[in-house]
Amino acid sequence: NVSILGWQAEPETVIGRHRVLLNTSFNEGMPNTVLQAIAWGTYVIGFDNRGMREIRERYPESVFLVNFDDPVSAASAVKDVLSRGIPTQYVVPSAQDAKELWIATIQGLIRAPG
């Protein structure tokens, strides 16, 4: 079954009930919905853009990229991931955890000798 949900105010309430998230955003900085899907153990198929490539580098077994102008490859990717088992759930840091990590990293660089 396919659910076309459109924009969701609280996507975390529905992501975990699905096996695949199809992210059709043309431009992403840090796609939070994608991170939420990975944390729930949901496969992600998304357009090949900078933000999605960064996340794919970290979670290659959960994130699959397709070209913007190729709906056939997107459909093929959906079929492919549905034939796989359930992906591993990951611990994805919260925004607060990420902020604290960046602050600690920057402070470490400022204090670093040399």
C-alpha cells in the first residue's frame, strides 16, 4: 500500500508506521524528516542533492538516491527497498545534542594549541 501524506505538522507520528519514506525535495540543507525516518528504521529514497548525499554517506544501507528527472528509477528504488528486510534503527542525535556537539567541537578548536 502507498500513503501520500503530503506535509505533516508532526511527521514523527506517522514515519515509524511506514517502510519507505520518499523525499521529493529538490533542495535540502539538513532534512530532519529523513533523520527521523532513519531513526525509526524506515528506508529513505530521495532526490540526489547535497543534504541527502551527506546523510547517505553516514547511513548508506538506509538511504538511496535517485535523479530529479527519473521517476522510473524512483519507482525501481521503491521496489528494491521493499524487497529488503527491515533496516537497522539508528540513534540520530537530537537538535540539542547536535548543537552541544558543535559547541564542544568549536571550543576544542579554539583551545587547541598551535
